[in-house]
Amino acid sequence: MSRYSLTEPNSPARKRRASRKASGAVLYLRCSHTTQDSFDEQRDAAMAKASSLGLEVVTIFEETASASGSKGFERRDLQKALTVARNGNYAIIVARIDRLSRNLDDVPKLLATGVPFYAADRPHKLSGRVLEAGVRRAQDEVDIKKLNKRLEEAMRRLKGKTRTCAITPETAGRGRMTNILRRDDNIRAAAHALALRPDWETMTHAERASYLQASGIHRVMSTQKETTKPWTPEAIKKTWPRLRDEIELYLSED
């Protein structure tokens, strides 16, 4: 079985779908709010991608809806696009992965359709790993916005009360964003180093940690104080899903 419970990659039906080349393209454009300029930009990018793939655009779906939350996959026009693509052996092209979804729970559902997906900012067809990594990043963006909003609300409630330090929503938000960017930089540097190893998938976490230390790749713990720590097997185990996804993204862009 595949890592996704809804997907069986070795089934005859899926093998037949995977072996057939798409005969055309369905463009799916999505905005959270009505913004015609954004639709135009997405359409231009998706059309250019279809042209580069040599696929004729058979239809275009434009939808104003959120892609996060438990019902994001049930979007009306997304379902229409999936139905047209399945029935006509077409590929679905989006401007970016986050136009498809901002919810990781949607990834197995998208893969289970057997429809090939392309993003205008990605060179190849979206594999399961690349799709999952892109959706995870999109979901993280939503989570960060929600956390910052809760922080701002908390600071408003504290307005006028005595505080031991002068924290503002702006400085707190910058601090959290700095931590997120530092974490992403650490993962990206380690992933790019590991991607140079042809056996990166079969290495143990201890071997990966030793390789990173020998390569001079360390975790930056504080950009202000310029403190670092070596990668350990425990740290690699904790961040392995993100490291693995970043390696897949890096290799897919070669």
C-alpha cells in the first residue's frame, strides 16, 4: 500500500491512468477574495505552462473560495475541474500549489483521483511528495496568520495593564517570523547537503548527522547571537518529514 490510505499505486487502474499521456489541460484558478487582477495573473501563468507542455487548454475554471479547512476539497469548481479532467484524460494546471489546497488532508484525496497535476512555478508534474510539501507550506502560512491574529487580540486585551517588557504585536510577530525563517533555512541547508548523497534515503539518522557535521552544516539557533548547534540524530528524526520533503523538492528542480 502507499503512504496514503486512499491511494493504491500498484492497482491496474492507476497504472493505466499513469501510463496515458494527458490529451489536454484544464486550468484551475482560485482566489480567496474576488480579485480579477489575480485571476488574470494566474491565467497567464497557467496558459504559458500548458503551452510549454504542448497541451491544448480545453476549459478554465475560476473560483472564489478558501482552500483551507476541512471542506476545502469540496469546492464546487474544483470538483468540476477534477470530473472534467478524469473523464477526458486531461491534466489540471494551476499557477501555484497553494491554489489547489492549503490543507494536508486534501493531498491523498487529490492523488486518489489519478489526475496529473502541474503548477506553473514547478518544472515537472507534481509528484506526491512535491504536492505534499507545497500544501504543507501553504497550510503553515495560514497557521502563522491565525497565530499572529490571536497574538494581536491578546495584546489588545492586555492594553493598559502592567507588563514586564514592552512587547508589541509587531515585535512579537517579527520574532516569530524570524524563528520560522531560521528554522526553514536550517532545514533547507541540511536538505541540500543530504541531496548530494545518492544514498540519502537509506542512511540512518546517525549517519546523516555525522555527514552534516563533517560537511560543516550546523543549525543556527540565534541569528542575533550567532550561536549554532550540530545536527544530532534526535534533531534529524524530529524534522525528518520536512527534511525529506525539501530534498524531494530540491531534486525535482534539477
